[in-house]
Amino acid sequence: MSGAEHHCWREFLGLSTPFVADQLGVSTKTVNIWESRAENVPLMANAQMRKWVTETARVVGILTVKGNDPCTVPRNDDPNANAMPPSWYRCVACRVAERTGRGIQWQ
């Protein structure tokens, strides 16, 4: 995965640079360097990003076929409130709403 791909996937998933850096045990500067270069990011960063992409697709798939109620998303930006940051939940909700026409509301 190139730096550009990593950057695009990170933003597509609603993940901040600090979140990714923290999860990978590196500095935000390191993530910024990876994403600004043309060469591939390290294998461990590539593998973790692919896990996040796969998990996001799995969750979107489950929620797409689950009921007709609006998607609920956390309003709280406390990173300790959930396993993934609230921005990720908002991105998931948008994808489900796009596929199903369901609304989105605050949790």
C-alpha cells in the first residue's frame, strides 16, 4: 500500500492521524511521513489498515440489512468511549444511510 493509498483509506474510514499513530505505536510525524511518500508504508501499518477496511465493510454490511431505524452515532469525541473513534462511527452511518436511505441521529 502506497502512502497515498494509506492516506486515502485513513480519511475514508474517518480515522485521524493521531488515532492511527496511537494504534500503531508510532508518532503522528511518522504517519505523516509514510503518507507523504510514494513508496509503500511498512507492512505492519499496511496490515492494520487492511484490518480496519475489512472490519468497516463487515459492520456496514451488517447494519445495511439490520432494520429500518435511523443509524445512531456517538456525539462524544472522547477516544476512550468506544474502540473506534466517533468519526469512524459517523463514516459507517453515512455509508449505511447511502445504501439504505435510512436517517442518522445522535446516540
